[in-house]
Amino acid sequence: MADVTLDEVVALCKRRGFIFQSSEIYGGLGSTYDYGHYGVLLKNNVKAEWWRAVVQERDDMVALDAAILMHPRVWEASGHLEGFTDPLVQCLGECKKRWREDHVRESQLGDEGAEGEISCPECGGELSEPMQFNLMFETHMGPTRESGSEVYLRPETAQGIFVNFKNVLQFSRKRPPFGIAQVGKAFRNEITPGNFIFRTREFEQMEIEFFVPPDDAPEWHKRWMDERMRWYAELGIREDKLRLREHGPDELSHYSSATSDIEYLFPMGFSELEGIANRGDFDLRQHAKFSGEKLEYVDSATGDRYVPHVIEPSAGADRATLAFMVDAYDSEEVEGRERVVLRLHPRLAPVKVAVLPLVNKDGQPEKAREVYEELRGRMPAEYDTGGSIGKRYRRQDEIGTPWGVTVDHETMEDDTVTLRDRDTLEQTRIPIGELGAELERRLAEPWTSPKSG
Ligand code: GAP
């Protein structure tokens, strides 16, 4: 099992303003969350690292930002109107709660497709026959709610990519193999959301649709599995907490010929972080059929034409953020006191350096402010004068700040400061003039979690 509980992470998120229950003053709204200052900075860093890895550091990928609301025919073509359903059962006993039948089967019979009797997980009551429940949120476009005005909040960002295939092909000067990357909100009316930001009704996806010549699809599928596993590991997730799991035939989505999930050992057990599917030519063919547009690649030199196959690495930005926090959470005893620390990869940390005057007098606050103002142009920094130095360090440890700079009486004499390392607690003396370059050097270094091994 993981070495931290979800409750500990949730408490830290609230205590330090990472993530709050949505609409809290009205009692909260089921399984929707708001991100506060440090949560926004952390999730932005997760997304920025994704953009860096999949677009900036490659030649074969372009970016897209499609609208959340799309033509309703998109969802007919994609199969979501018909098939994006979960089997819903209701307790006929005392509690009347609703459950996902496949989840109850998995927890009570060991497999989501297993035959056999199941009962209400809450009160043991009998369960109703399953009913297929569509997960798409419906709304209306225009001033009246007449029939024909229904539109849907997208349940995945992927369809925005498929319907733009022709536009991108025309303007990007790319040919298969190439991909389109997108980050954006998706919405699902989940029957049983839960586990904090693991499964919510509104969430962010980071999706790639990678278009390849049909014969090359299996090889690209493998390449993307390796690539995406590497991304999580390079950003500090311990490798023994990550695994790749292939879907069985009864688990595959209607569009997929093969899917593997990258799973992380969350406090509730190994669970999906990202799915990597071989979608074949299902989506382009469906949209060609429903829209009447030709969605294919034509090689201008040879005249060859084909419908590319698609490899889809589809990750959740909120789930990844939760995994990075769970993996980073640590507590230890230092000088007889408990120290809670988020051992985040420095590139993911919301704040890279905190500048703290040792005492609030003798010119130290002014000097610290000067150092801070010079550093914040180079990296996210914080200046903190509130409370004892120990209390300020504890705060920075809990938000995962990798380095702390202390301005003390010696600074006022020789322009040197103390540089403290979050993980080793090592303190070194360094001239102020060298500080920015030294921190940038450390930030660029490969990093391994001190919790490994
Ligand atoms: N386009 C393919 C697709 O959407 P998915 O496996 O349903 O595939 C991809 O979703 C990723 O989106 C998941 O691996 C997960 O990280 C994230 N995700 C899906 N549903 C979610 C939810 N209700 N809350 C938070 N993240 C979710």
C-alpha cells in the first residue's frame, strides 16, 4: 500500500490552500473542487511539463484548443450518445443508494465482469437490475429549451481533435506520423465520484491523438507507453509505485483494439492515471461518415491515400497532480518535532525559493526583500516575514519549496546568505551575487525522490 493516507493529503491541501471543496460556504457541491494559489501553481507546472515533453521537445506534435461545446452530431458520430454509459444499480433495501454495478462486482466478486449475486455495499440490501446511465451533461443553446437545442459539455477533449484533423493537416505542414495535443476541461456525470480529486464530475484532461500509417500503429502504441511511463518517472514518481496494465477484452472501449493503463499506487490501491489506447481508424471514419468530409491523408508525391490510425495517450491533469502530491508527501521527526514535507520534483514545486530574514530588524527585512525581488524575475519565489524562522520553514516544507534563503547578521557584513535544501536540510553559505545562477543550476539537474529505495 501507499505510505500516506488520502486524509493526510486532503488535510494538507486544505491547511495550505491548495484545494478546497467547491461552493464550500453553501455546504459544498458533490465532488467538485476549487484550486487555491499553490494548487493552481502546482497543476500549472504539471501541465507545463506535459506541454514541454509532448510539444516543445518534439518535432511531430502541434497544439490545439478546441471549444468545450461542440455540434451535437459529434457525439452521435463518436458513439457517446449511444454508448457512453455506466451500469447503474440502486439499493432496494434501506439506504436506497446508487452504485456502479461493475464497481460493486469488482469489489465483491473480484472482477467487474464476474457472474454472481451482489448486494448493496452500504446496507447489504438487494440491488435493482442495472440501468444504462449516460454520463454526458446536457445543456441548451439559445434562449429557449426547445427540442433540438440540446448541446453537451464534452466528456473528453479528444473529439475536438478529431473534428479538427483536416484543418490541422492543412495548416501544420505535418504528415503522419504526427500528433495533436490538447489540454482542457471535460465533464462527466459520474455515478460514484470520489477519492478527493481522483474522480470528479469536472476535470482537466491532457490528451494526444497521434496519427500514424495503419501498419505502424502497434509500434507507436508501444513507443507511447514507454514515453509516458518515462515522463512520470522523470518527474519524480517512484518507479515501484507505477505500473502498466493491459485491458482485458471485456474492458476495452467500443473504439479501441488495445489499451493499457498507467496506474499509480494511490492510497486506495493501484488506480488509473492515464490510458494509452490504439483507436485504429474508428474516429476519423465515423466523423467522415457523419460529416460528409473526407478525413484522410493524401501523399502528394505518390498519390497514396489512407485513413491514419490513432494512438491516444490520455492523461488527467488533476489525477496526475494528486499522484505527484501523494508520492511527495512525507513526515519525519526533526529535533523532536514532526516535520511534514512535500518532496516534489523542484520543477513541479509551486514556489522554488523562499527568502526569509532571520529577524525582523537590523535591516534584514529590507535586504531579504531586495534578494527576493532579484530572484522572482528568474523563478517563482516568496518573501516571508511572518512568525518564527522555524514556523516559516515548516510552512515552506509543507508547500514543497525546495530551497530556502536566510538573510542574517552575517549577510549585513559580507553579502552572503544561507541556502537550505528542503530534502537534505543541508545549509551552505553563498554570496548573494551567485544565488540566482546556483538555483537555476540546481533546477536544471535530474532529480530522484529521496523517498526512493
Ligand atoms: N479520450 C479517452 C478518454 O477520455 P478515459 O480513460 O475515459 O479516456 C482519460 O480518460 C483520463 O482522464 C483518465 O486516465 C483520468 O486520468 C482522467 N479522468 C477520466 N475521468 C475522470 C474523472 N471523473 N475525474 C478525474 N479524472 C478523470
